[in-house]
Amino acid sequence: MTVNYAGMMAAFCERLCWTDFSVLFMRISEKINWQVKDELLDLMQVPSLRPERARALYQEDITTVAKICELNSVHALVKVFQRKDGFVSHRKSNSDDLSLKYNYLFTFASKVLSEARAIQMK
């Protein structure tokens, strides 16, 4: 409901040509919608990222979409996600589990990198 109100206020300000207020309300709307602090808003432009993974990137000093593109390495993103993932198997033979997890993170990191590049192209 609050997101809707902020969106309506942004549209209202836009129609009155109050662009500064319109931008402010749009920013508030994004922040409420994604439930993140201002520092993560740029990273949240990447559709696949959720707040916990965006925070993991931010903690590794990858604070913008441009910095994701600068990495230019899926393996670097996988390492970041692995460090912050907290996945631990308590089975005796967890090599299959770890392999599945790595494959999942590799696919996810590839998607994040391609989406970040698409955003940079705009």
C-alpha cells in the first residue's frame, strides 16, 4: 500500500512538473518495494538479485552495476556468493551437494553478469 501511495505521489508531482519531488518519491518507492537501504538501490536494478545477494556483493566492495560488469568473470561472482551463502551439508559424502551448489551458483552468477551488462548497455 505504501508503495502505491509513493508511486501516486511521484505521478502527481510529475504532472505538476515538480521533477525533484517526483524523483524523490520514485526513489522512496524503490526503497520500500525492495526493502533495502539506499546503498543497495543501484545493485537492485539487476532483476535476479535479491537483497541478501546484493548485500553480499556490497560487502565485497561491488557497489554498482558497473562494478559487476568490470569483474567480467563469472567465477569471481561465484566466489562472492559462495563466501556469503552459508550452505553446509552434514552428510558424510557432500561432494555431490557441493557440485550441485556450485553449478547453481555458476548459473546464477552468469545470469547476474548478463543482466548487469544489459543494464549498462541502456
